[in-house]
Amino acid sequence: MTDEPRRTQIPLPGSSGQTPTGAMQFQRDWPGLFIRGDDAILISVSIRELETQLADTENIRIASALSRLSKIADIIEHDVKVRPGEAG
């Protein structure tokens, strides 16, 4: 991963400034999932706990699912966590 966080800024005219965690869709694109930063950080912690608990699993399906979740935790840790001087 690069050193700089990757973030898409989305202006939401008339927004209260606090978008809730939930489904989000841009025009006709596939709906996706938006996870607020505070929720995302807790999810990242949970994923890391699962990695520790399931590190020795021999179940290929669990290992594959955990690998996908680990990639999400990596994104959260690199691109979501607020660093000094970044708070809006």
C-alpha cells in the first residue's frame, strides 16, 4: 500500500455532515456499504481478533473468508483512521 490514504470525498449538499453506516448507491452503480469511520475502526479491531483466534484453522472456507476480511481491516487501518492534523 502507498503511504497516503486513499479516500473519495463525496460532497453531500444539504447533508447534516453525518452519514450513517448503511447501504449507499451512486446513480445506477451497484449498491455498496458505507461504514462510518468510528464503526469501521471497531470492525477492524474485531477482524484482527478473529485473525488471532482463527490463525491455526485448517478450514479452507474460513481461511478464505478471513483473508478477505483482513484486506478490509488493512484498508481501514491505512485509509480510515484519523491521524493528527486530519480531523475535519
